[in-house]
Amino acid sequence: AQSVTQLDSQVPVFEEAPVELRCNYSSSVSVYLFWYVQYPNQGLQLLLKYLSGSTLVKGINGFEAEFNKSQTSFHLRKPSVHISDTAEYFCAVIRNAGNNRKLIWGLGTSLAVNP
Amino acid sequence: ETGVTQTPRHLVMGMTNKKSLKCEQHLGHNAMYWYKQSAKKPLELMFVYNFKEQTENNSVPSRFSPECPNSSHLFLHLHTLQPEDSALYLCASSPASGSPYEQYFGPGTRLTVT
């Protein structure tokens, strides 16, 4: 069965520092990968997605993620965070072959950016 | 209005009440979803509709009853809920389900069952 593991439930970081939010997945078939962000009292918004092609994907708000097939990872990075990046971040995968193509979600990582 | 809207944003109801959550998408999408978001749990997919037809029900208790009158509107009818049903209920839409299309989310309805 597919699963998504976000290795850190909480990540505190100082403003302007770099950050990496980790995501690993398990799947017997190839997948599409997504990162969503949820700001306080809001719904989820897509940050970026990997479908095919270059393994380095750039998203909104200066975020990027790298797909590593051998390590089944899709870690999210930002070189310099702002206070406004404080939010919950969710990694999700969907199979791109066979049946049962539903989004599988991680538990989320709470990013707290401190001044 | 743009994107996906949900009303009400907050709802407090007793266990014997009947209420409905409403979702509307202005994106021309064909698939709509209800999710339940509880603290410390992954997002739980509840229902999926494709072209107004329900294509997925993830073993959701019958006290939750969805309705999709057209591709733009989705309702979740609630009756005799339990305190453990308190959560954020999110509606989403996408061009179609089971595809790499991203899902667009509404802001959610914060439900408290007393």
C-alpha cells in the first residue's frame, strides 16, 4: 500500500535561515508528487508538483523540491524563509498507473519562522 | 467570487441538530471532494464526485450525507453527529479525479459538535 511519511512534525527556524521539510513515500508504481501549504484559518494551496522531467521542481513563494527516485523522497526547500512562511506543509502522492488513483497525504509539518 | 468557496466558515451544532455545509467552485471543474481534517491525523478523503456522480465513499458514517446537484455545487448534510466529528471540513475541486491535476481547496468549515 502507498504511504507518505513527513519526517518532522514541527520545524522551528529563524527568519532568513534555510529550511528543508522532508517527505518520503512508498509505492510499488511510479507516482506524481505534490507539496501543499495551509496558512492559518485557510484551505490548502498547491506549492509545487512533480509529474515528470527535471527532478528539481520550482514552486511559488521561492520554494523548490527535488524528486529522488532511488531514495523515494521529495524534500521541500527554501534558501531563506520569511515570517509569512509560517504554516502547515503537506506532502501528497498519487499513483500514475493502475487503479486506485487517489491522493495519499502525509501528516503535515508545522513550520514556525521566528524573528 | 473566484476559486472554491465554503459556507458557513464556522458551525456549532448539538448532537441532535441537522445542518448542511455548502461548497461552490467557480473554476469549471468536473470533480469535487469532501475532506475531514483533524489534528494529528492525515487528511481523510470522505467523498468524491465526478460529473455529479458519486465515485467514492470512504466508509463514511451515514450521519454524513453528500449531495452534488451540479458540477459547481457540493453539499454535506449533517445529522445526529458525535463529538468526535468536530473537525475542519474541506471542500476541493479538480478538472477530473484520479489524475495529476492539482486540487483546489476552499477555506473550510470549522465544525464543533457539542
